[in-house]
Amino acid sequence: MSWTKERFDRIKAWEESCEFEDFIDDRVIHGILKKQENPSRESVLGVINKAKENAYKGTMLTPEETAILLHIKDEDLWEEVFKAATFIKEEVYGNRIVLFSPLYISNPCVNNCSYCGFKSSNEEMSKKTLQDEELVQEIEALLDSGQKRLIAVYGEHPKSDYAYIAKTVKTIYSVKKDKTEIRRVNINAAPMFEEEYQAIKAEGIGTYQVFQETYHRETYEKIHPQGTLKGEYKWRLFALHRALKAGLDDVAIGVLFGLYDWKFEVLSMLYHAMDLERIFGIGPHTISFPRIKLTSGSNPKELPYALKDEDLIRIAAVVRLMCPFTGTILTAREEPQLRDVMLKKCGISQTDAGTNIGIGGYSKAQEGNDLSNQQFAIGDHRNIDNFILNLVREGRLPSFCTSCYREGRTGCNFMPLAKQATIKYLCIPNGILTFKEYIRDYASPEVKKLGEEVIIPKYLGMLRENLPQAAKVVEEMIQKLESGGTDCHL
């Protein structure tokens, strides 16, 4: 209680002296949505064409243009949006899908959010914070599956404060098994003060992720009790501003769809991206669109804004057109069939695979959903190899690439490459190399066969045709991998 009160008082003091201007105006956003609710076919096609041109300019759509897309009613026009989403993603990043796994490290939480399984009042939830030995066991289990990229997730609690986060990141990077290791640790954690961000940055985190949950103030206040840390809207709204000011390179935004009107939330994310761009010169590294799911303490079907599958598909595609240079993340909250559809038509660039969000779930090989120790129910329980098999059958390149993070291509050094649609010339080579390493060490016979005979030759051929010098370097690195080398990257 003393930790929470002291922190709450500090947060209130920060809010009173906040240097940033509020960028969410409910009245303005609703006004834009109202004005554009019946767009003409010509205006829709105009916005789609502009979005495709923006892929080479690094420019976002305006709120008015995005609102036009959000109000499309004709299915044939939605098909044009899906085609454009695929085009833009492949022009910017290539036809590769980056894979990561979430690692839930601590679930005690001082907040009491109505929709969350971790809420403090949920007596059905088993509360646990991983100790060093348990964390090492989780990392070893993930390494055994072939994973190289994590997002570490923490509840907001004195047991998992910034010092604990920094310590666990250091531990994760220290684990070696069979000559391999985790090469990028992203973070999903509660908002922090600048000096706290600097402490976790010192341990080498990748992207820092905070979701606003909902940008709609009235809804935010209803579901986040006042007097709790999460109840402070302004503190959370500027979490990523503080992170960038503190020196973090890459930040990520998102909302929990199903809490309020999805059209309002999409426009709000755009305003968030625009404000980060205006002040810091870089937009969000990724945008996520998780949908509220069943927990041990709530049922999403009871929510008035519960999201249909078709709306989630549309959200993902519009976000790709809205922010062409930003990575988009699809999570294993969704069922395999829906995820497969969205990967085909929404311009998704990253997704989790082999997902287990139970505390200690990877080392215990926990299967299915145990809502007594996980935040929400997930829909896709495929292991990493089965997920990769689906990707390669569709001709996509699975990637565990972490090279940009380790070569300093982050923040202002990364964004120009994405905005000029040239980052794919690094994404494809590094995707080939990381997939080759996975094939050598972890792949099932079917994945190995398709990878060696179809996928790697396909993408090497593309490199030979367009970047012969890069192709030569990749071929040399492939030979090193075949001779037992590791971590070859550009």
C-alpha cells in the first residue's frame, strides 16, 4: 500500500506539471467520423491510391482520409483495401513474417481493471512472480523451440518494479543453451518515470510497449477505478512520450478493441502516432490491435462494443494503409483460421507463435488455457514449427531477425529505412539467414524440406535478381551456418 500511495502521489505531481499537450479530442474525432460516414466510391479509391503512394514517402494518412476507409460499406471496396494492405506491406517489409513469443514473468497487480484477469480483486487468479531459476527454465524452454525474440510482460506491482524488470532482462540475455540465446527482449510493462526507463534501457531492451486500452475518456474512467495507478488517463497517455524523452529508441502503441467504438479507437491511434512523429520525429515502431477475450474474472460477450471478426480484419488492413511504415502485430488471442486469413490479406508484419501466457507455462509444457494463471484466453495453440509450416506452405518467409536492434538500426536510424521502403533489403536477407538457422537446428522434416527446396531458393532468387551483391553475402553466410556457425546477419 505504501508503494502504491507513494507512486500515485508522484504520478499526480507529474500530471500537474505535464509538458505535453493533450492530443485526444473526443469531440473532434467524433466530428470527423460523422462527416465521413458516407464516403463516395471515388473518395475511397483516392485514399487507397494515396496510401499506396505513401509507402514510398513515409507519410501517414490524415484523420479525415482514415475515417473514409473506416466507413466503407461496399465489399468490393474492402477487397481493394485488402489488396492495398498486402501491396504496402510487401513493398516496405517484403513477404516475411517476424515471429516472437510473449513471456509472462509476473502477474501480481495493484490495479483493478474490470476486463483483466490480473485485476487485484480477482481471487480466482493464482499470483506469481518468477524467481531467477524459474525464469531461466522458461528461457531454456523457449530456446528449445527455436525462439530468438521475446516480449516480456509484467503486472504493475512493487514485486515487478523497474528494478525487477531490468534484472530479468539481464537474466534473459545471459541464458545460453546449445550455443544459442535470446537476441531481442521487448517489454510490455506499466508506464514509468524517465529515470526508470533509463534503467531498463541500460539492459538493452528492444521495443517498449504500452497500450492505452481505450482512448475514450469516459470509458477509460469506467473500467479503470479512480485512485488506482491505471486510473490516471494522462499518465498513461504520455507514457511513450516520456520513454522517448528518456532515450528509448522504439515504442509501440495499441488499444484493446471491444472496450469502445473501434472507429474512434483507430483514429485515436493515428493521433497518437502523429503526436509522437511531431515531437520526436519518429512514429510508433509497431501498432497492435488485440481484441478483448475471456478471463477468469470477466466475459467479453457482456460488453456493448464486442468486436466481430470482420471488423478486426478491417481494422488491421486500415492500420496498414494508415501508417505504412509501421510494423503491425497480430496476436495469438485469435483462432488459427482467423489468423491465417488476416496474414493473407491485412498486411501483417509480425505475430507471436508457440504462445503460452501462463506464468511458468513454457517450462511446464502447459497446454490449452488455464485461466487461473493467465491474463486471458488465447485462441491459437499451435507450436512454433506448426505455425511456420503454415507460413511456408503459403510461400512466406518466416523470420526471427533481430539484426536491426543489434546493429543500431533503431529509432531515428530505423525509421528512414522503413519510410523509404528500403528496409526490406535488410529484412529479406536476415529473414533467410534466421530461417536457415531454425531449419538446421529445430525444424520438422516437412518444414526443413519446404524451407530448403522452396522458400530459401525463392527468396535467394529474388535477391540475386534485385541485389546480387547482397545475395552473394547471404550465400556465404549460409555456408557458414551449414558449417556450424550461428547468428549470421547483415
